[in-house]
Amino acid sequence: MTPPRGAKGFFKLATRKELSDFLESVERRAYKQALYAVRDDDAALDIVQDAMMRLADRYADRPAEELPLVFQRIVQNAIRDFFRRHKVRSAVITPLSALVGRDADEDTDPLETLAAEDSSQQLEGPEVQFSREQILRAIETEIGALPTRQREAFLLRYWEELDVAETAAVMGCSEGSVKTHCSRAAHTLAEALKAKGIKL
């Protein structure tokens, strides 16, 4: 017997109940999968919840038979996004440590300091990872207190991964100004962390 034709081909579209039942059945397994990948309870939960909402919002019109594969793709993409963001944010710590004791008015870009350094990362133990997460949370708090232009330059360079020229174009200023804003921001953040007893 030929399956009834639906809007997406020969398979019926998933009903709300089928979508709900599927999400309920896969939630625990998806959480375990994300937890094994990111090794962080909160992050794993966020990944799964985001994936479930994305499936319900964007792919609810898919046939029920397609839901498992689509959901797995969403989860895997969310995990990759997590590691991409983590890598970018973790990269902030090294140049900050290099700025402690430097002149904040130097027309330099902290990211350029890293160019000559070995970028390979060793595997980190749980204690190191926990310490790094604490530092990143403190950095995010201090970023909010930066002057507007410094914060803008810092976020564009570190968070958005724009180069100096691209950042200058976005901010409507010279490349030298970008370097100065970024250097001052990183210096301020490093000193703020040092004052909190956080050693980089």
C-alpha cells in the first residue's frame, strides 16, 4: 500500500503529537550525547533545549520519518557552535595575561602578540577547565563596564573574529585607533582580573 502523499512527498507530515512524542523520547539520549561532547551539564542542557526548539520552530512540517535525522543534525551543529564559541572566548585569556604591566596607550593589538606563539593547545584537565570558565565569566562581567568604543573594538576583534581592517571599517575609524582601543580594553580587563585575585 502506497503511503499517503503529503506536502513533502509520499510521507505524511508529522502531527503535533508525533513531534511531541519524538522530542520526549529523544530528550534524555540527546542530553547524554551533548554531555559526553561538551562535558558541562548546563551547556549540554542548553544545547538540547535549543535543538528541540529549533526542530519545533523550523522543521515541524517534516514527515515523522525524517525527524530523527534532522534532529541529530541540529544537535551536532549546536555542539560545533559551542566549541567554536568556547575556542574564541578561551583565546582571550592568553593575550590578556601578556598585557599585565604594559603601557595601555601602546598602539598595539594584543592579538598580534599571539601570531608568533605556538597556537597548539594541550588537553586540559577538569580543574583547568573550571578555572578557565571562571575567568571567562569574570571577563564577560568586566567587558560590560568598558567604555563604549573599547568594548566595541574588543568584541569585534575577539568575539566576532574580525581583523583590524574589518573592525576599522565597522567602527568608522583608523586601524591605529582599533589597535589602541583593543589594547586599552585588554589592559583594563587584565588589571581588573588581577585586582580580583585572578592570575592569568
